[in-house]
Amino acid sequence: MIELYLSKVTETSESEQAGKLYARVSYKQTMSVQDMAHHMAEHNTMFSEGSICGILIDFVKCVREMVLMGNTVKIDNLAIFKATVEANALEVLYDAQQDKTASATIGTLAEGAKTGPAVKVIKLLAQSTGDFTREELKKDVKLAWTDKTKAEIAAAKGEGSQSGSSTGADSGNGGGQGQGGGTGNITPGGGDDNGGGTGFDEG
């Protein structure tokens, strides 16, 4: 089950979202490779936790190796991993005055330069596939409010006294990003802290 809390856009914001409440995910913890290996070993598997952990570590290394070779790695029912770039805006392929050509390198384009490094930064793009697409997740996900948010809703309805501050994390939640509880102030914008579209964009 995924627990949600509500965050409020600052009232001083000039955007249309000012004062609006947006649902956010309250992450319980961050699962490491070791944590996942321990979890998998408890599923009546013939493999030990150590064996599973070793395989997962090697798998991650191989995914990175394949991505850096220019391959797209599709892990069925999870995600498609590939490298993507943020590019510099080059005006020409070759600048005769500076005797410079467009280069397939990473760097910052000098001020006033017409050509140079083609890439600002390279990063990993992970796009959901199979069981992790939006439509499939919508079929199976179960949502609920955190206890703190339930109390805030009850207080708003006059069904009880609201305890504690309206900002901060719910008890029992820690580790993951996007933590928090209640209607704390956030910067303008809706949707989940992790974004959407084509998946997770790291870097």
C-alpha cells in the first residue's frame, strides 16, 4: 500500500497553484541491493541471500556496461534503461575563424563560441515498461492517507482535535526522498515528487 500526505503550495506564490493542496507519496524506506536480496531470499527460494546479492550486484554492473556501450537495456516488466544527453546549441559544424570543429565530447560551450563540445551532460533515462506502466500500476495500486493526514482531515471536518504541527514527517516514515506529512509548504507544482512522463530521469 502507498500512503499519501498533502502538501500546500506557498500562499505567497504567484502561480495558479498558490494555496492548493497536492498529494505526495510518504516513502517508508529506501531498499538497497542487500535489502532486496534479503527480501527475495525469504520467498522460499533455493538461493541464499548472499548468492542473490552477488547476482544483483553483477547485474547492475552489466546494465551500466551495456548502457555505456550505447545499448538500450530492457528489463521486462520493470524499465528500459538507456543513456541520454543534454546538448549544447552549436551554430556550425566548423568555425573557420577559430579553427574549431564540433566535437563529440562533454563540456561547456565557451561564451561567443559557435562550435565546440556537443554535449553538456550525459545521464541515465529509465522508462517504465510492462507491469510498471501507468495503466498497469493503476490496476493494482492501493492508496491510503497517512495517519497524520487522516487526523488533519478529521480535524478539518470538526471530528477531533488536530495534534502537532502541520509540517514534517509522519512517525514511522524515514529514509526515502519526498518525506513529510501534513500540509507543509512546497514550491509551486503538482504531481508526485518523482515526476512522470517517460520515467525516472537521474542525474
